[in-house]
Amino acid sequence: QSLKIGLIPADGIGKEVIPAARRVLEAIGSDIPKPEFVPLLAGWEVFVRSGTALPEETVEALRECDGALFGAVSSPSRRVTGYSSPIVALRKELDLYANVRPVISVAANPEEKPAVDLVVVRENTECLYVKQEQLVPTENGKEARATRLITERASRRIGKMAFEIALGRPRKVWLPSSLPRIIVVEILNLFARKIQQVTIIHKSNVLSVTDGLFRETIRQVPADANGRYDSVKLEEQIVDSAVYRLFREPQIYDVMVAPNLYGDIISDAAAALVGSLGLVPSVNAGDKFIMGEPVHGSAPDIEGKGIANPIAAIRSAALMIRHMGYTNGADRIDRAVDQVVREGQVLTPDLGGKSSTDDVLNAVLKKL
Ligand code: NAI
Ligand code: MG
């Protein structure tokens, strides 16, 4: 049995970091079925050459794969006829209804709690991003309108995804390193599940119909789950104060679940809490398919220099296999990456180092 993975480096540094992620998946051995890689095209460069940013062959080939890794696309700064983002199209074609972004800082000491350790779960298919916009001329000038769609179905499935992710994060109880940690830690860990938490992000005080439906539907998820989510605490937070608190006390969050627009903004804001964009992974997830994607873009300013940080792509590969259920393999990759970051000897310039993409890759492979 093998694991068939589509590789779509796409543009710019995508072509430098996706091969690194591939090498890491090849190196983890029996923790996953033997990976088989299928190189595929998408993005701005293929659009310029062929007139389409997402060739039909790519979509067809992906339907035969177990998962995929996507690099980054460059988007034209002006509107170009016929061009539309392949990543948006792929989310739709493969029904990747959730964008999942763990934002975790690396503590100086492996025994210490990371300052930031949260996951943003963003609904990926509706809200204002259904792109139903109208420009209406009126007596007083133009009027622009947009439709905001929130459905019970999409809210329920994103809610379930958030609870499942919370269940999959058995959070350890962290003690100050001066305390003796023998039996105490073990006993406290028995209660650790209590810390699992889902926070619904909304603005139903103002948008009581749309955000109201999102909130009510997710509140209903644990009630309909026969006790499966009993260990997960449900919280809610209005989006504006959620951002404020995210910056002041990120440790209060575990899993944050949000409609598309708020989720888009919060997940970029959260990424800022851990330094470089070159560190933060994501996956686009559906019930049948999973696609890893570093959060950063194609970084034209450093393209071709061999200094792109491969860690976001490597962590995206880990996150992809984690969602497929290969927890051991994912843990091993994350631990290797954390060690390299913590030691601080081999880092790319975005983290203040002088090393190359290959140096970082090799350091991670050595830890593995
Ligand atoms: P960007 O993420 O490409 O770069 C922002 C800054 O971060 C740059 O200075 C870049 O050098 C640095 N950076 C990003 N990733 C890095 C890495 N792995 N290692 C070291 N440094 C890294 O965002 P920007 O410049 O706004 O956009 C560039 C292009 O990428 C645009 O065409 C944009 O549309 C596209 N983009 C694509 C995304 C995607 O494919 N999902 C997401 C964001 C932007
Ligand atoms: Mg964004």
C-alpha cells in the first residue's frame, strides 16, 4: 500500500520549499505508507504559458490522490482577464471546506509551555467570499452590495471539525521547571483533557441572523454528539475583542472556529504572534481530501536565492499526515523541526540566520 500525494509547487519559492517537504516525507519511513508523489501544475506561471491557472489534468489527477501539498501562487497586482486563483478553485472542486492553521511558538526549553499554542479553524466556502457583489446606481451615486451566506450545513461541519481537532490535542499540563515532576505530572495529565476548548468567533450582537446561525449551529454540535465532546469546553467571543485578546493573552485560546472572513483575518493575525511567515503551516481539509499549504506566498523578493525557509512547508506536510491519522509520523517531524529552531544554529535569514533552504532541510533530516 502506498500514499499517493499530489505535489503542486506552483510559483516562486513554492518551487523551493515543496521539494524540501517531499524529502522529509520520504525520510520518515514506516510511520506512513510508502509515499508516491505526483508532480502537478497550477499557478500564475502556467497561466502565462497556457491560459489557465488550474489545468483540468491537475484536478483530475488530484481526485486519484490521497492528499496534496500546495506551494504558493503569485497573483497579478492588476486584474487579468481569465485569471482566477487556483487555490480558491481547488478548495471548491475538492470541497475543502476547512482551513486549519495551527499557530505554535517554539519554547526555549522543550519542558516549557509554548507562549502561543492555538489552532484557527476557518470556514472555507461561504460568508462574504461567495463573491456575490453588485454595483447599483442610485440617485446619490453608486451603491455596492454583497451577499453574505451562512448555512446550517457548512456551520455544522466546520463546528464538528473544530471539536474533532480539539479532541486530537490532548494538551499536557505544564509545570514550572523547578517543581519535581514525577507522579504529579502524570496525575495532572489525567485531568489535562479539561483544557481542550473550542471558542466560537462571531459578531451576533450586530449580525444576529447570519452570525447568529453560525453560533447557534455550532453550539448544537456537542449536544448532538452523544457525549463524544464532553471533555471539550465551549466558549464564545465577539470577533473584535477576540483579536484584542489574541494579542494580549494568546494562551487563553485552544481551537478558534470562525466564519470565512473573520477566520481569514484572525489566522493571519495569529501567524504574526510567532515571528516569520516562513514557520506557519496550514491544511485545507474536507471529508475526503486534505491539502497542506504553507501560509506564506511566493515571496518574489527572495525567489531563486535558495534562502526560503522550508519549515512552513515541512510543517504543512506534517499537518497533512496528522489529519490522515498518521500521528506518530507527524509528531516526529514536528519534534525534529522544533529542535532545529530551538537550537538556532541552522536558520534562514527570515529568522536572523545565515543558512540556506538546503541547510535547514538537512538539519531537519539529521534530527529525524
Ligand atoms: P509573501 O508571503 O510571499 O511574502 C511576504 C514577506 O515574507 C516577503 O518579504 C518574503 O520574502 C517573506 N517570506 C514569505 N515566506 C517566506 C519563507 N518561506 N522564507 C523566508 N521569507 C519568507 O507575501 P507577499 O509578498 O505579500 O506576496 C507575494 C506573492 O504571493 C503575491 O503575488 C501574492 O498574491 C502571493 N500570495 C500567495 C499566497 C498563497 O499562495 N496562498 C498567500 C499570500 C500571498
Ligand atoms: Mg489570508
